[in-house]
Amino acid sequence: MTTTADFYHEAARLPADPGAYLLLLDLARGLAVRLPGRRETVLAAGRYLYCGSARGPGGIKARVGRHLRRDKVVRWHIDQLTAAGTVRGAWVFPGGSECALVAGLAHLPMPIPGFGSSDCRVCVSHLLAWPEGAGLAPLLDI
């Protein structure tokens, strides 16, 4: 199933609808990541995708807008990466599901089990590595 989703580089244009998003970020260098109750894992430099949901006040605009900001308190797993790396933008899916995004990208490596999915009973991880040359089909036609 191929989906057409809009990619946003800045918060001002994001929709305020509830839904899901696929955050694209780059790490210029390796990063040590620690999840509560787990051993530290070092992510290699490279491109990563984070599948998230935005169902609270302000929807996608508020959540992805927060990820795009550098000045924030580290609250969620993904904040470790957004603080250390560069957020390139996000594909957004109003009304969508983060777990459906993960399922659509199951061919990509999951570098840290439990990352962003500690409250999810379906997904191994909501963080995916995006190696050079790997496409995002069947989720996105890229």
C-alpha cells in the first residue's frame, strides 16, 4: 500500500489534526541512548525515522513542532535524538496510527527495542534506522 503524505520542514505549516507522523532525523556522530531500566545503546551516525502519535491538544502541529525545537526539556525517548541530532522534518498522517507506520516500514532495522514504544503492546520499537539505498515503500513511494 503506497501512501501520499506531505513532508514538513517547519512547524508553522503543520496541520493541527490528531494523527501520526514519521520524523526524519540525522545523527552526525554516534549517540549513547539510555532507556529507563535498560542498558545503554550506542546509535551509529546516520539517518533515523521515528514513528509517533499526536492525539493531544494541538495534534500533529504541537507534537512535531516540539520535536523541531531545540530548547525543550528531555521528556520522551525521542528527545535524546532531537537534542543531539538534526530534525529534517516529518511526513504527517492525519488520523493515522504510529503502529501502522511501523508495520509499513518493517523492512527497516530497529536499532533499539522498546524505543518510543514502552506503552505499545504491538511494536518492538518506534525507532527505525534508514540506511542509504533503502526505500520507504510500501508506506511511502520514496
